Amino acid sequence: MPEMNPKIMRFDSLPSTNDEVARLATLGAGEGLCVVAGEQTAGRGRLQRSWISPKNAGLYFSILLRPTFHQQSWPLLTFVAALAIHDALLQCCQLETDIKWPNDILSHDRKLCGILAETIETPGGRAVIVGIGVNIKKNSYPVALESVATSVETETGQVIGPQDLLGPSLNAFANHYQRLQQAGGAEHIVREVSARSSFASNKHIRVNDADGILIGTTRGLERDGSLRVEIDDGNIKTIRAGDVTVVRATEFQ
């Protein structure tokens, strides 16, 4: 199968890199298009939350994918992005991070990176846009969020530029995306995420989803990336989407 060869387009400022990729996708852009912005004025994360993207304070980019494999594996594209950022941070900054299901990168239990995957319809067929925002400098988020957010500079003391992280991130993304499309690729990606995530197993969590609030203990990941959660009566619930927070021991009792 052909390798993904990113075509990078850079902008000083955009409302949203995901929106720009969506616009270009409808005009016929091919797989591998990567839009990078110095800042986003209307960046967003999951559940329509805003993603604060100050100028030159973080790495903000989106990739266009046109997967040809079965759509049941498309949710794993978020995992591909998470693995890519985890590996790039380790390579570039020697920073060991934690993958929080389904789409965040944490360091010391604080959010360092968010990932947003969106499916769109284009004249050339259905496509997926994967948007990634990494906090690089200390000023990449407001002081009011210091208890829940962090940055590469905060965690390592290193001051790097967004460009320093972009290359390793794209290389790692291409490698994991290629592996996903090979025989046994879905199982491989799930194993790799499980090895890098403290949330995959034995984590006491609260899940807020369309059905309400569920509290339980994580018991691994399904082949499609869904999270298995054991609740009080011993039953296993499979969670495909939701907002996850850690339940502390005193709260769980």
C-alpha cells in the first residue's frame, strides 16, 4: 500500500485548521494534506469545547485522511494520532506522557495535547480530518487552567518551536497509520495504546455520555478502541464515546 506523504500548508493564523482542511477536502485535496497554523482564533476540541491556541505558543495542525479500510476501524485514527504525539514527544523532548482515553495526552495528570477527529463528506468520498493541538509554551493556556493543563516547557524546562515537533509527529503518524492498514493492524494499534495508557486497565473512572453518568473500573480496550468498564455489579459496559474523569479512591468507595 502507498505510504502517506504529507503535503504541508502553513498559515500565520486561521480560525480552525480542521475547518481549512475540510474546505480544501471539498475542493479535491488528497490524503496527507497537513494544514499548520501559528494560531487558531476559533480552535475547538471535542464536544464543541474551545481549544485556546495563542500565536506561536503551541503546535496546531490537521491532517486529511481518505481511508480505504473498513469504517469500523476509523475510530482508531484518534489512537494513531495519540501514539504519534506520544512518540514524538519522547523522541523530541524525552517527555514520557500518558494517553487518556479516547483522545488526550497527559503529563502528570494534566492535559498537554488534545485530538479531534471529524468525518466529512466530499465529492471524492467520505474523509476524516484529524486535528491536533499541543501546548508547547507556558503561555499556551490561561493561568486559570494551570490545575488541569500543562505544556512541554512546563514539564521539561525546554523551549522548543512548533516546527521542532511537527516533523517527528508527522513521521510517527505516517508509520502508525501504515501499520493500522496492515494485517492485524487494529489489534496492534490497540495494544500499543494500552501499553502507553494508564487509563486502559484498572483505572477508577467516571464516564459522562449520552446515557448519563457511569462509574467503574477500566478493563481494557476492544478491537475498535472502545473502553471496557466494570461497574459495581460486575457487569462490563462498553463505552464508545464519552467524557472520562478519574475517580479518586475516597470518592470511589
